[in-house]
Amino acid sequence: MHYKKYKSILSASNGMNIYRGCTHGCIYCDSRSKCYQMDHDFEDIEVKENAPDMLLTALRKKRARCMIGTGAMCDPYIPLEKELMHTRQCLEHIDRLGFGVTILTKSDLVLRDIDLLKSINNKSKAVVQMTLTTFDDDLCRIVEPNVCPTSRRFEVLCQMRDAGIPTVVWLCPILPFINDSEDNLRGILKYCKDADVHAVLLFGVGMTLREGNREYYYSKLDEHFPGLREKYEKKYRDSYSVSCPKGKSLMRFVYDECQRLGIMCGTKKVFAYLNKFEDKFSAGQFSLF
């Protein structure tokens, strides 16, 4: 871990990364890619020490309230957050100033902040997005080794449901020859239905591989799936976009199941929902009693 001061934190689309790097150890992580120009080891977390203050300054300058997003590049609930509480401080600013928030995570540490998420959701909108890739917990512990398994994430989704906080599941990536089966997807979608998930995001059935994350991924294939690396190299060579052999049929299966289960699906619709700010005070939805 090391500290660094930044001059700004919000992107043009109102997204932020509170930390840079991650210790979850997911074997497929695109954030390892060299194109992101991280000048330190991925597991050597760069803490944006003034992140909460930068966010407060940025929110105060906003002409209109909006949704603030975090987690697209680096999980805001890495273990360091237990002590540093930078994510919680950012949520406090979002809550106090009446903004909305979307959080993408794999960690059950998000439950620590359920009080703030409920408060934000009462006034505007708070959406917890949870990545689920692998229904089988034993396989999950291989592909996402240092974070809670899928069954625990399902419990988190259920607790968010019970708190009235909407959730979205990122059903990706789907790794060729590893978790690209209908049974795997069916199990995850059953979790989504049981947890009353609002929407599912699926960016094709496959993954991305480019310089930085490709080498790490292949080393983990050698460690846990002997012989699979050679299969990848023969089939995909240096392709950036890596599609599963049965990708089209699996994509159709997911869309059909979501329609049957009453779960929103489709990237345009889901992102429109995530980006839409809701002012429950103005709309008369908020009650003091």
C-alpha cells in the first residue's frame, strides 16, 4: 500500500476510483492491463488519500445532482477499506448532499454501509451492483480467490433486497471452457430471481485479454487448469475479445431466462436505469413519518 494525492476524482461521466489496484486476485481482471498505465504493482494498492475531500469539492460544484458511480475499475471494498473507510466517507458526502450512487463490488464489506445506502436510497437512488460469474463456490475460489464466494454474495443481495435497496448483477466475464455452461448460468440466474435482482448485465459471452492481464490469466490457467492455456493460444491467438464457442446460444439463454423471470436485461436499458437520477423529495415519494 502507498498513498498519493490527486487533484480530481470524478470522471466526465461522474465515475470515480477511490483506490487503484486490488487484492481480490481474480484471475481474469482486465484492470491489470498495461493500457491503464498503472506505475505500481497491481496488488500494491494506491490509496488516493484525499479522495473524500476531492469528492466533496466536486459535488459542491455540481449545478445539478446526479448519480455517482464507483467500482468500474477497482473495487471500493478491498480489505484496506475496513481500516481506511474512504468509501464510507465518500458515501457520507453523497448522502449529505442528496446525490445518488451506484456501487460495483464483489465484497460483503458493502453490508457495513447499508445504513448510508438506505439513507441515500430514501432521498434519491442507491444501487448495489454485484459481480457473479461462477455458481459453484469451489470454482469461484479458484477464479476469484481472495474475496467472498458467490453464495455469500447472494446473501448480500438478499440483505439489500430486504433493506429496499435495488441491485444489479454483472454476469461477466464468462471464461471459455471454465464457466461457460448453461448449468452455471441457470444457477446464477436463480440466485438473481430469489434475491429479487432488478437487472442483469451481460457483455457478450466471453472475456477480454490484452497485454498485462493476458499473461497473468495464462499463468493461472497453467496453475489451475493444465493444458487449457495451449487451447486458448491455438483458438484465440492474440485476440482482445475472446468469445465462448457456444456464446450465441448462451446469450439467448440468458435473455430468455431473464424475460421469463421478470429481470431487466440489455446493456442500454440497464445503463439507462443506473444513470437516471431520482429525486424522491421533489417527486413526493419521501416521507418523514
